[in-house]
Amino acid sequence: MATGTLSEPGTKYGPCKGECKHLACAETKRMAYALCDLCGLSIGYGVRFYTNRGRPGELVHARCLEEVARQTGVGVRA
Ligand SMILES: [Zn+2]
Ligand SMILES: [Zn+2]
């Protein structure tokens, strides 16, 4: 399981603020707008998240997964 954070648009490592044709920007924006599998809210920027919980493209907020882990007693190593 990979963990990551999306940089805010317009920052050094973030995507372009406006419309552009960069594949990397499109991918970052797609992930930012993707919905967390646990809380149903978009992943957003500057928030830690986990990817690939067995299914490609599946994203969850780190805090959501850690909350579930805390409640169920299943350990999560970040
Ligand atoms: Zn761009
Ligand atoms: Zn969430």
C-alpha cells in the first residue's frame, strides 16, 4: 500500500492552477477529485492518503483508514 500527498495547484510540485494539457497534472487533479472509499469525500490536496487497497485506483484518506484501524484494532503502519 502506498501513501502520498497531493501538492496544492500552483505550488512547486503541484499541478497547474488553470486548464492545461499535462498528463501529470491531469492525474493529480483526478486523484484530488477521487472520492475516499471510506468517507465518500474527495481526497483533496495536502492530505495524506493511501492508494491501491487491492484494487487499482482505489483511494482512501490516511486519517479515515487509521480511524477504521483504531476502531477495529487492526494495525496500520504508515
Ligand atoms: Zn499542467
Ligand atoms: Zn475519507
